[in-house]
Amino acid sequence: MTLREALSQVPDPRARNRRYPLWGLLALILVAFLARVDSLRGVERFARANPHLLPHLGLRNPPGHTILTLLLHRLDPKKLQEALLQVFPEVDLGGVLVVDGKHLRGSGKGKSPQVRLVEVLALHLKTTLAQARVEGREDQALLELLDRLGAEGLKGKVVVGDAGYLYPEVAGKVVEKGGAYLFVLKANQGELLEWALEVFKGMEERRLPGETESAWEVVRDGEVWTYRVWASPYLPDALLAFPGCRQVVRVEREVVHKGTGEVRRAASYALTSLGAEEADARRLGELLLSRWEVENRSFWVRDVLFREDACQVRGRGAWVLAVLRGFLVSRLNREGVKGKKAALEAFSFNPLSALRFLGLYAV
């Protein structure tokens, strides 16, 4: 499905007087964002400065800032997300889904609180599949997302997340839908953490069949990062009572600065429903580290290159723009664009190339 066809499926919330086609307005925002525009007023100026682009978007005249603002605050971001995913009909979600939370920092001011989102990302796509707005605890928003993914959305997949999602309700929902989970364990689950510490005290004395260990090094930015991971399927009753729990994991990280010799150490723990026959210590360690891979390659791109944190749009409008930026990151990743900053600079010099990149050039 083409981007125009997908955007045409988004329900139009406007009244009968529709001077501008909905798909054209959304496509204009996408093209402008690729050209390094970072505000709705900037989109208005971009449209006025590039009138030769408008016919390709079904627009006769450049829309004003007010038109764009009112539209964004009326759109359903969930329906928009579903429509944009149809641009990738052959998409393979892969076996790993990463859950992470994000604050849209520029969306809050005065009595208007920051918009907080919980997002489900496909690891190999490094972009957002679904979002839910957080009104209270993040785990409640994740439960909503798990329901929206449908009966088959989690089957055979591993959901990886931070300690904010380690709750019996979430773990039970993932297992019920045929998936597996790997969630970080911190002081928010104090009793479980104490039992996890006891497991690894025993593992230091002697290794039992099924317990695994792995270590590897990574050199980056003048530092040597050493990871050591242990996993044990021998769980006390308190951990066995947690829905679906089959292994407990310990990850130690040691960072040595080559120049100064400074050493930093940290240790973390996690619970997983993956058995020892499904994932050993190395695999579990790689899955836990994958959370930062998405943070760096998806959220960082949105915050730094697309200036998402600087955007001053409030409320639902901020959520809608987050969906559009997430789609652009997905498109860049799927097209194999590695130098994203250079690509956006090129699009800003030649906006027509951004139109072609999105498949919106009308011959």
C-alpha cells in the first residue's frame, strides 16, 4: 500500500467544510519534517516557500498554522498508527518486541502536563508499532497496548522491558497471549529482588545443571565494556509464584576508561518466562541490552534529529506528531539509511527528493 492510500484510510474528524484533503495535510507534515522543519508554524512557512510541492499533495494553497493545529488535536493517533503500518504490508515483526516509555518534554507547560507514552517497538525495525498515552502507571498503559495487539500479536514473541512493567498482571497477559517476557527486576519489587539475590549467592558456591554463564567485551568511545551474565532456572517459591517465571538473570557491567583507567561497575537483575532450553545467559544478556539499542536508534533520532523534545504542541496533537515521527524513523531504517543526519540535510536542500523518498511524487 502506498503512503497516500494509507493516509486516506485515516478517519477524518473535520466537519463538512474540508478545504484541504486529510492525506495531503498529513503528507505535508511528513515531508516538512524530513526537510528538518520542527514546528507547525515551520510547516506553514515550508509550504509557502515550496509551492511546487503542493500539487503532489493534493493541495491548491498552503494551509495555515491554525488549520494544522486544529486537525492534529482532533485526529485519533491510534487509527493513524494502524494506517501507517499498512505501508509495510510484508513487515515481519520479528521475535523481539521492546517496551519503553517516552516523555514528550516540550508538550508540557503551566497547567498542561507533559505527554507520556508507552511504546511497543519491533527490535529489528527499531521503530514504534503502537503507542498508548500514560495517565497513571506505565504498566496500565502497557496492558492496553497488549490488548490492542490482538490475539496473535504476541504469539512466539519475547517482550523486553524495564522494571516499570514487572507486575503480575502484565506478565500474566503476555503469557496468556502466547508470548514470553524478560523484565528488569529492581527495588520496586523488593521481596522478589531479595529472593533473586539469594539464588545467585548459591550459584557462586556451585553450578547446577541448567545454570548458564557468559561474558563478552565491547569497545566503544575509548572505553572497554565487559558484560557478565548468569541465568538460573532454580527458583524459590516466591519467584515461582510470579506468573510464568522460569529463570532469574543477573547482569554485571564493568566499564574501564582506556585513558584514565577509571572503572565503573553496576549489576542488575531480571525475571523471564523463557526456560533454560529456550535462552541461555548469553541470549538473555543480549535481549536485555537490546533495550538501549532501540533507545539510541529510535528515540535518539526523534529527539535530536527531528527535535521531538523541542516541539511545543500540547496534548493529543503531540501524540499524533510522535506517531508521524516514528513512521519517518521506520522508513529511514527500512530503506537502509545509516547517515540520517546527512540524509535530512540533503532533504532540506532539495525538498522534492523528500517527496520522492516517501513515494508521494505524482508523475
